[in-house]
Amino acid sequence: MPLRHDARRPPCYASRRRHASPEALMPLKPTRLPAEEERFEVRFIMRDGEAEVECFVDEGAIEDLDPEDDDPLVDRFQRHRAVFEAIASWLHDEGDVPRVELHHVAQFRER
């Protein structure tokens, strides 16, 4: 009898998750589309196969990684974009909306 698995995750996801780096587990793929600053957050697009997924990072999460107040929020986001993409992908993996908030940054550091 074939093993059943969650359609959102590839087979053997659980075993890969324990041994792989965060980058190896990213079902959401980065895009080259520019990020856009909105009210107190930055919006960016990632891909899940052919589907576009809107992702968000709130101001608190950006300030935690880059407290430089003089630069625009989107510029500070760009300096740490790979980290925010990894966190957004992790949230998507968990079935959550990829909206990165300050507490997610701390949780991601603990992984």
C-alpha cells in the first residue's frame, strides 16, 4: 500500500526537515520581483510552483535584524531578504500565511 503524504509537501519531507538546511526545505522559491513598502510592512512575491504567493514582513521584524533608522524600510528588508524569504517559506510550509512578524524571527533563530 503506498504511503500517504500531505499534498503540499514532497514525500520524505519529515526526514529531510531534520537533516537539511533551511534553504533545502524551501518549497517557496524566491523571485526577482521588487519588494514594495506598504504601511508598516514590506510586501514581496515568492513562487509555489507556478503560483505567486504574496508574502509580508512587518516593520518590527525588519528592525530586529536591521535597526538602521535612516534607510527606507524596503532597503533594510533587501539587506536581509534571503532570511525573510526562508522564514516566509517556513511559515508557508507550516500552513500559515507567510506574514513574518518579530516573534517569527526569534523562532527561526532557534531552529
